[in-house]
Amino acid sequence: SGAEKMLGYSAVEAIGRPVAFILPPGKTPSWAENNERVLRGEMVTHETERLTKDGRVIDVRISVSPIRDSGGNIEGASLILHDVTALKQAQSALQQSEARFRGTFEQAAVGIAHFDLQHRNIMVNRRYSEIVGYTPQELLGKAPGFLSLPDDPGMGSGQRTQLLSGAINHYAHEKAYRRKDGAVIWVMRTESLA
């Protein structure tokens, strides 16, 4: 019944027909290698596409296992289909979203740094690196505070506590940083939780 729902064919319509009737147009069967492996007693799993009765092409994960008789001899195979179309679509959407995020992150006209709860940089964009004069590799794993001047009063630490407690959702303040080349620059620093 699961196969009937997935593919749209009733058992009566499907039983006795070659499996090729559910292959999408232009898709050639590649059963020879899989059959050899199943005949050796192996279970085979792979992803491919299948054609439903209403003409949709769906992504499926196929598991083929040998069926043995009471004497242990292989007499057939059990084929299990899992419809992974929604999973594939979600993965594709995630990859596209990640690509858009990366493009926006890297091409932003402002410096952006992501840091963990221990306040260590885990990701910085090109512009942030240009502003402070360090390469992204030099910045990763370091707290942004290493750029602070020695006599910096640490403004923002109280606001950070409020941010982490959920009392506020962002804050901003001006801050002096020492670039890698020794120059002192002033930045408007905004922090928010991701």
C-alpha cells in the first residue's frame, strides 16, 4: 500500500510488469551491478528517480536486500523505496540560502563578525578584515576585545549581559580599535544575537 500511494499504481497495475515502467523518460536501468551484489548476499542502497502514474518524477532512496529460502539460498530480492523528494528539495533550498547568505556576508559594505558565546570570532567577512587590518585566519578564534586599547573601559559589557539574558535584542556603541598596523580607528559596533 505504501508503494501504491507513492507511485500511484495499484498492485494489480504493477504486479508482473517490468520495473522499467516507473523509470523517468531517458533514464536507463543500471540493475546489472546491483543484481550481482544482491546475488552475493549484499544489501544495496542508492538514490535515483522514479516516475509516478500521474507523470511526476520523484527522488527515491532504494534499498535492495536478498530474499533467502529456508536453505539460505537467494531466491529473490526485496526492494524498498523511500520518497526523498521533500528532503532533496529542502537540501537544495538550504544550499541556495547558504549561497545567498555567503554572497551577502562577503560582499557587505560593513564589517561583520560572528562570535560564539565565549566571545571568540567564528566567522568574519572581508570588510571586517580590511577595517582592522588582520586576515580572517588571524581573527578566527580570537575575542574582538584583542583589538581594544589597553585603557579601554570595556563599554558594552553591561549591555552584553542584558543581550545574553534576553532583556534587549541589540545594542550599539562607539569603540576605539587598534589595527594590526598600529593605527587607532573608531568604529560603531552593533551586537545582536543570531
